[in-house]
Amino acid sequence: MKRILSNTLGALLLIGGLIAAGILTGLVGIHYPRVTENEPLNNPIIVLKADNDHLHLEDGRVIQIDYWNLRGTPSTLMNITKHRVEVHQDSSGAITVYGNEKGWICGTPWAKLITIPIIPDNVYRNRKQFLAEGSIHDGDPP
């Protein structure tokens, strides 16, 4: 009985030592990505219409756009953000528009020869993305 306990303890110490050596050398990883679907926008509002110069919001505001951060057309950008934006206005009246952009999760930081998934790393899929700058449109809606 004493010999079995001694052998078991020795085997556990050997395995623990090998895992510790693997972690220290970078061959063994104990972290793994846990993707979390999140909502980065604090107060999202629906965009009814987007064109080159204006955003028409659900609450009736019309934002005249001075600068687009475009990777396509405004309507394509609205489709990516699912027609939901967050609007910030500073003390001077300038408007900044943010959208929800779905991100891509790279698995390279967790790529190890052997992975023992013990410790989760929360990775948020969605990111708050700058879309445009402008001001409140004065006058009749275009």
C-alpha cells in the first residue's frame, strides 16, 4: 500500500513538473478564449436613412455629416452597424457618431502545442467604431 502511494505521488509530481516546464517554455497553454457577444453602444438609436450628407435618426434629428470614416458607402456602413448608432454632442455642438462593429477574434495568442483549457480569457466580439462627424441639421430635412 505504501509503495502504491509512493508511486502515485511520484507520477503526479512528474506530470506536474512536465506541465510546469511546458508552461514556462511556451509549449503548453492553460488559457483559452471565451468569446462574449457584447453591446458596446451605451444609448443606441435607430438610423432611418443614411446618405452622403445626412443621417436621419428615429428621434427626428437630422445630422449633417461633415466627415465619414468610410469603408464603403453610408448605406453599406449602416448595414454593417445594423442601423444602430450612438450620438455624442460636445459643448460646441459638434456631433460624433459611433457604431457597433463586429470584430474578428484571432486565436494566435492562445495557439500552443498543447492547450489545457483551465483559465478563460474573455474576448469581446463587438467594438465601438467611429463612423462620422457632423452637426445638427438646421432647417427643413433634406
